[in-house]
Amino acid sequence: MRATRLVRLLPLLAALLLLLPGLADAHVLDEDLSKLSRTDIFFTYLKLGYTHILPLGIDHVLFVLCLYLLEPRLKPVLWQATAFTVAHSITLGLAMYGVVSPPASLIEPLIALSILFVAIENIVVEHLNPWRIVVVFGFGLLHGLGFAGALTGLGLPPNMFVESLVAFNIGVELGQVSVIVLAWLLIGRWAADKPWYKRRILVPASVVIALMAAYWTFERLS
């Protein structure tokens, strides 16, 4: 019964998410950093990192959700999340230090394509393959450049450059962990071992996410 209700809600969820493709650009830093203590600045960027995922980073949320859906248990997705974390930390740091600076017009469509890839993979494979962690690491490098695009627009205080960068990254991770825990509570806790999980949950959810990712890809290319 709960699985049937979830499937029925998927089109409504898809319609809502399609209305929100630009939210990741909605960051506003309305604090005068010169008047804040070092601790306050740290927590300001921690909050910015978290909100870049929840509620503003719908595309990043769907990517993490796709990772979870294929094997809806905490241990497998945490291994993938670790690879994703290491990768996006590398490119986020390199981009903020000016070592790499690819255009957003290239990165954003590629991020949408990465979501499309993992969504389609969820549909066609029978189980989690060991090589997926390598794919996730590669996509993490890509998503880190997306995080850098948002953070570059906000800027980092010169006297706390490293600390603010670390705080933002920690906030991003807390947002991703929140997505994983919520997915476990809503899906994995009661449906992971059901014989109908793939047919009723994994495939319908992945199809909806794939359609949204395809839409975002074309939108971002236009």
C-alpha cells in the first residue's frame, strides 16, 4: 500500500522539481562578514553549504538519491558517498584556488547528464556493481566544480579563506547525509528487502529522475 502511494506521488514530485531548476543560483550572503567573529563566519559558510544541498540543490539531491536507490542500505551508499566526498572536495578546492575554472555552461549540463546516467543505470542493472564507486568518484569531481560555481559567486573572506572553504564543504556533506538518512527512513527501512522493491520503487523513481535530468540537460544547453 505504501509503495503504491509513493508511485502515485512521483508524477507530482516530478512536476514540482521541474519548476525549481534555478534554485541552486538562489544563494544570498546577506551578512556583513567584517562584523562577524571567526566562529560566526565558519557557521555562516557551514549553513551556506548545507542549503546548497537542502533545499536549493535539487540536482545534487537527485544524484545522491539515485546512488541510494539502487542498493537501499546505509553501508553501500556510505561507501559511494565517501568516494563522492573525496572527489568533489578535490575539485572544489582546486577551483576556489583558481587552479581550474571550467565554464558553468559546460559543467551544469554535464552534472545533469551524470544524474541521467546513474538513473538509467539503476533501471538496467540487476545489482550494485563494484565499479560504480569509480564512476561516482568521477562524477564527484564534476559536482565539485558545480559547488565551486555557487561558492565563487558568494566569495570567501580573505582572512578565513581555508576555514570558510572547509565549512562550506562540511555543510555540503551534512546536506548529503541528510538526504541519505531521509531516504533510509522513507524507503530503505521498510522496503529494502521486499521482492517488489525494484518494480515498484527503484524503476519508477529512476524513470522520473531520468526524465527530469534529461529535461535539465537540454535546458542548460539552450
